[in-house]
Amino acid sequence: MVSSIGVTTCPRGQPGQPSPEVHWAQCRAAGRQKGLGLLYSALVRPRPEYCEQLRAPQGEKDLRVATTCPEEGNKDAERAMAVTILVWVLQQLILNVRVVGDERDEARRDHSSFPGLGSRFGIGSTMEGWSPSEENIIYRVLVSLIPPYGHAFLPELCNPGETPERNFRIRVELVCTCKTEQLVGDMLCFIHHDEEEQRRNQGPSLLQTVCTGSYLDVQKTACRFHQLVKACWVVLPHSRRWRLTMLPCNRSCKFKMARAEEEIIIEIMLGVQQGNSDIFLSSQASEALFTPSTTWTSSCAVAEAKFFERLARRAPDGSFHLRCLQLCARILVGTGFSEYALKTVVMHLLNTTPLSGWHRTHFLLRLDDIMRYLCHCLEEKRLDHFFFGNEKIPEEIVLPPALQRAEPFNLFQHLAQDPDAQAQAMREFTDMQDRLTRMLANDN
């Protein structure tokens, strides 16, 4: 299966557009305003309704708060300010503006050697508002990659006929841009200009920088992303107050921002959008013991975040659905159950139980529903993935046709294949029930 993600063209130089010098000055000003407010609400108030802020600038009030130096001792505001600075750096990369040296020349030369950066999405338990831990919190963001000028992304299944379709490679193909050269100006066609001329004028193509053969390489892309962020960070005034440390991670970009005894950890996943859907081919490793560097796994993380955002907008005051999920996630520690399996159980229940039934007055009933549903799945050795083949997905969530038509994917397939694993899971479930009972008794 091959489908083109598309070709990105550069609007700079089109008739009616400002001169290059004015263009880059406007980019710098716009980048600062758009970048500074993106994570403020999502991090200070980590609830699903604020995850959407990663895709759009804040309102004027939050933007003023985010860009104003916090009062001394206000740790929440200081942490929010620090994170917004990192997002500001990302915004500069998104706009292809370098903050050192000859900005216009550097941006032009790097325009084709690294994918463009598109929308950003808050993903994971912290951004969705149910992180089971109050310490060692990781803020996760997925940044979409866009093919640079003169390139196209062509996803291909690693194993044709695989069901469900989960592992992909992204073939990078050069595209003739001769017809648009006059509009773009100093960008040359990679196919019909000689390599020496290209090297002097615009630098290498994507195939020569972050690809292995003809395929986009996860590790090379993540490494290059690290380098770009590090280069931008060192020249920012806030780098004197916060230390930015690149943490080891082969398939994503993980940073630690620290000052005194404070630490903020941010993990940036990279992904290529499947068409116009909410499913991305992500840099996240697959469940296999070894994931090749050219393998991109299908991720529903953005669709899941949208699901919780939708609930946050519709849920009445006093809804405890996130509290239920958070509490149940805490009893998983030390067991073989994954947070994702529990999250899937809760999403199924949220999709079938009226939101009014998740009010705090029904808290114990919903906890009982969650445990009963999980127990039933263990007995049947089957837990269907929430999105694959689910006909009850809210209309706001856009899925690729192949995923909509797919047979439901069993997250407990390993239990069906291994009786000993199922017996162990049932014993751990009993322990989890006892742990939940004690936890509720202590809270009372």
C-alpha cells in the first residue's frame, strides 16, 4: 500500500508577498507571540480541555500571563514559563528561522535537509489529566513532520497483508519543482539541477541527511532534532536560569529542564500524519524486542487525546471519570498490566455510559464497573482495541478507512495464547482488587 502524504511548497517569493528580509522579520515576531503561550494552561492546569492549546495560540489573557515574568516564589508559574521557552524554540524551528548567524541564509540552506514541523499535540496521561504519579511527571508532545520543499512522504507497510496495519516505513521521494522555481526564488529542483549547484545554493536533500536508503530514519531524525533545539537554546536569555539537558533516547527527543531542585521532563515524539486523520506514524518503538530505525508505528495517541478533550467539553461539573482512571492506574504498580490496557477499558465504558453517570456521587459504582469489565476481559482473554473496527467512535475523531474497516484488535491476545500468563493475570487482578479496597478505606 502506497499513499502520498503530499508535497510542501514554499510560499516565500510569491507575488504579493513581502520581501525576504521583511518576511523573516515577520516570522521572528510571529514565532515569539505564537510560541510563548502554547503549553501554559496544559501544564499549569493539566486537564484535557487545555491540551487543545498545543494546536493554537492562547487567548490574550493567558498569553499575557505566559509572557510575563512570574513573581518570585511562584513555582507553578515559573515552571510554566520555562516550558513555554522550550516551545518558543520549537516555534522557531517550525518557522524555519535560525536564531544565530545569517538567519535568512541558514533557513534557506536548512529548508530541505530536515522535515518541516507542523502541528503539536499534547498526548499521554499527564496531558489528558490522569497521571497516576505526582512525581517524575513527563510531559509528552507529538510533533507532526511535513515533507520539505521538493519532497514527498510515501508510507509503505513493513509487512503487506499485516492485520492490523501497525508498522510502516516512510519512503522519501524527490519531486520535480521546476514549474515553481520562479515563485520560490532560490530553491532549486533536486531532480533537474546538478548536485554541485544544489550544494552551493541550498544544501543537501532529505535523502542525504535523515534517511537510510530511501526511507526516513527515526533515529537520525530524532538526533538532528536534538541538535537543532540545542543550537537554538544556548542563545536564549533563559538558558542562564534553566539548564537544558538532552536525555538519552534513540527514537524520541527527551529533554530535562532544571534549576535548583526543580526539574521538568519533556518528551517530544515525532510523527507523520496518515492523510487527514488523527492517526500518526510515530517514532515510538513497537512492541517487538527490536524495532528497525526505519520503522514508524501507527499511533492513536492524538485520537485518544481528542477523545478526552471531547469528554472534558461535554462532562458536567463534578465529573470524576479522570479520577477513576487515575486511581485505578495507581493500583497497577508492580503488576503485569499496562496503563494502556486500563485506559482502553475506561474508554470503552466512557463511550457507553452516560456522562451524568460519572458524577462524583457515582464514583464507587464506576470503579466497580471498571474492575468488573477488566475481570470479564481477563476471563474471556479478550480486550478489543478502542479504535480498530469500533463503529461507535465519536464523529469528531477522524480515522483512516483501513482502520475503520479493520477487525477488532485483541490487546489480550497473549493471554489467549498462554494459559499460564492468564492464570498469573487473574492472581494479579485479585491483588489489585484488595489494593483498591485498602486505598479507598484509607481515604475514608
